[in-house]
Amino acid sequence: MATKSLSLTISPAPGKVSAISMVPKNATCIMTLAHGAGAGMDHAFMATLAAGLAEVGIATLRFNFPFTEQKKMRPDTPAVAHQTIEAAIDKALELYPSFPLLISGKSFGGRMSSQYLALHQRKDVKGIIFYGFPLHPAGKPSTDRAEHLKDVKVPMLFLQGTKDTLATWDLIEAVCKPLKKASLVKLEGADHSFKAGRKVDTMPLLIEATKNWIEKIIK
């Protein structure tokens, strides 16, 4: 497997951010992987997910948002987040032009990625994967954050825990139902961090679900 440390140039204001590509010899596609609001690309969840995906032939390009790179607490504005996602997409296409391209993200990273796709109808993106879509703040059920999903034209995979306080199961189910290109995978007992008790490791489930779904849409 080839692992490379990279940098992405966003724009003059945010400047550059760090990125890492992990490309196994048997790679069948490349997927951008955007982190959440609370942790960067080097967080154990992100690193373990990228390594596990590589084991099943899925190359990844994960990256920091500018606020993480600059060690700030407050997440970037949507405009800056969208610029960063676009830079990651363009870098993936530049480095691996022969691979089918997908995009994905954990929580905030997934929501920003879908907002970007809703605004930019890119034919080079084959699908998007959400590792816990943050539908609403904890304790404040709402579907307002999902309004833009109707404008996303590519297949979508939602991997959601039934005990996710940022997306109650009944609401995320209701959001996905009318979306013709959406698939929803239930992780029983898992929270927003995909923790489901000491004896349950959800990571293999996330990787298997990702692999199976990607195989269907890029065949």
C-alpha cells in the first residue's frame, strides 16, 4: 500500500491544509474522507477507517479543514468547508484519474460534502457516504439540515446508529425515505461516534457496508 502525505491549497485566505492518501495495490476507487467538527484527519476513528477501507480495496484521501489545521475550535464557514472539499476532490482526480471517485465524511464533514454536491452537480463524483449524518443538535430534533439533500443527484449511503443523539432514528428514516438514491444502514445501539458498548466493534460493519454499497454503484 502507498501512503502519501500531501497538502491542499484552498485559497489565499485559508491557505493550505494537510492531507493523507492511502492507496492499496488492489484499489478499485478513490474516496475523499472529511473529518467531523470535533477531531481532525488523524483522529483514531478516521485513521482506523481509512486503513480498514484500504484492506478491502478502497483508496482514501483524508484531509484537515482549515480550522483544524490552524488549531481553532470553531468550525469553518460552509463556504470555506466547500472550498476545502473541492480541493480534495480535485487533488484525488489529479493523482488518481483512472479511479472512480466518491466522497464521504464523518458528521460535519459529510454534511459539508453533501452541501457542496447540492451546489455543484459534478459528474465525476459517483456517490457520497455519510458516517453519521448530523441531522440536528442533540436534544433539538429537526430535519432542517437535510433540506439540501433533495438537490444531491448522486447515490447516497447513510450509516447511522440507532442511539445517535444528533439524528434520531425516526427522523433520519423519514429524511431518507423520499430520496430515491438514498440507502440507509442501521447500526443497532450505536451512538454518533459509532460506539455500541465495550463488546461491540462497529468498524468492521462500517467497512463492510461501505464496500458492498460501492461495489453496486461503480460496477
